Amino acid sequence: MSFPGGHFRSAASVPVRPRTRAVVFAIGRRVFVTCAAPPVTRVTLTDETGQGTRGSLRDGVEVEIVAWRPHGPQGTRYLVRAASKGVEGWLAAAEVRGSKKMSPAPAARPLAKAQR
């Protein structure tokens, strides 16, 4: 069987992109704004392109997801609405979390002493 272009690429020759595991939020879900790293305490809401500023929200503000868009290598973006502030804009997936409080980093477990 011949293929257009004269060559058939096997699955082994196609580079595999590593998959990342990320939390996915449904439209209508209430989530909370999260700031990536201290001392930042606010996130900027943008327009759909991620360029124009629509306002900002404090860490921990509850928002509702109105829509989402895949954004290629930059990651998913969510259109959120803050009922308390009456503002709407786009946030990166890394700027929302499912719980009010940030989950603490897992504590390191001490290694058990070898039994003799």
C-alpha cells in the first residue's frame, strides 16, 4: 500500500509529549483564587487574549467558572466571575484552586531506623 508523500511514519518515530496531570474544573463550579508565590497577594483578570486587564482579585476570593479554553502549551484558562465584586475575566488554571485554604506541602516523613 502506498501513502501520499511516499513515506509512512510509524508511531515510534513520532515524538511523545509528556502529559501533565492537572485538576480540571467544570463550568458552574465555585473555586477560589490562588496566588502562585508570596509576596504576591492578587491576581490580574485579563481579556480572552490574556493581554488587556479587567481588574484584580485577592487570594482566596470565591469565583464561579463561566467558561474555559485550552491554551496550548500555556495551559488551560478559565473565565471566572466574582459575585462579590461583580467583575469577570480570564485566569490561568494555576490561579484557581478547589478549596478555600491552600493545601500544605506534604510533610517529610522521618526514615524508620533499620531493625537489627
